[in-house]
Amino acid sequence: MSDAAGRYRAVFFDADDTLFDYPSAEHASLLACHWRFAVPGDEEDFVAAYRRHNHDVWREFERGEIDQATLRVERFRRLAGELGLAALPLERISAFYLEELSGQAQLLGGALELLQRLAQEYALALITNGIASVQRRRFAASPILPYFQAVVISEEVGIAKPDPRIFVPALEKIGVEAGDVLYVGDSVTSDMAAARNAGMDFCWLNPKGVPAPEGYSPVFVIASLDEFPEIAKSE
């Protein structure tokens, strides 16, 4: 346990790949796209290509190189180019994909139980770079939303992680300082960088056990939510 344990007043969480099982949600939505638009070729090749290009465009978004409206279509544009799908209706498949994704609210194991426990002693906030129309529906369809005192979505506030200003609405609503918060997330480029930029302690959900990059020092590193540190105020 870190010496910092016990001093937090709030715990902030990333959403996808931290509390929500995003790969499952994504996979189900992409299979629906493959069927709905009668995409030729193997469906798993379609999924794999999408994931490669989606990863790239989200990194570009985090660096401020593209906006979210461009991101929505650009990942399918690159996919179509790679797989030779010149006839793929990019705007339509993008809209269909987001509609399907917004109905997917699968949680990672232990997420609900962890939030139920933490909410007894801490103010909780959910901070996401996701698309607002998708995330709002997914959150509403899940059992975890009532445990959060603040929900901040990048598209709604016009600021995206790793910019630390994305935390400001939640900090102000809850009435805490960045130094009072433990932030929990999975992404190095988004979550870990945002926590460092904001001066927050960071709990890294790192199921693959990769080493922390140079210049980063997460206070906690866990492989699953079941390993979340004991930070109860009574400890």
C-alpha cells in the first residue's frame, strides 16, 4: 500500500477498458455492421482492420490533430482503403456503428462491486474521451451510473484527455482539489498522461503487465479491478 492511501477524498475513473468491457462492445457492434452492410470478406479481418485504424485515429485525436467528427468516419475510410471496400458507405456505416455501440453496456468483472464499495466513503466521477451520444446511452443502460457524482465527456466540455482541464468540471462539482483525487485508468497516452498533467495520483489498470514508460510513476498498478488497493479512510 502506498503512503498516499487513506488521504484521498475522491476517486475518478476512466470508462472504457477501465470499468466497461469495451472490446466486447466494439466486437458486437462491428459484427452487426459487417452483416448489415453485407461487407465482403471475413468478419474477423474486418474487426481487426477497424481496431488498427481506430487506435491510430484516437491517438491523433488525443494529440489534437483531428476532431471527433472526423474521427468517426476516418477510421472506416482507412479500413475501406486497406480492405479494398470502395463501395462501403462511410457515413452510413459510421452512424450505424455508433447506434449499435450505444446499446452496449458490458462491464469488466468486479466493476460494479468496486464502485458500490468505494461510494460508501468517496465521491466518484467518470471521465471519458468517448463520443457523447454513445457514452450517455451506454452509461444510462448500465447499473453503475447512480454511483457517480459527476460525469465528464470530452465532446461535451470541448477538452480531451490528456489535457488536465478535462477534470475541472468534476473537481468543481465535487469540491476537491486534484491532489485529493486518485484517478483510475488503463491508457498511458490518455489516462496516465492526464493524471500526471493534473498532479493526480494514478492507479494503472494494466492487465498485460507492461512496464510503465519512462517519466511516469503510477502510485498503484493492478492487473484487474479485483486487485484495487485498500484505500478506505478507516485504514
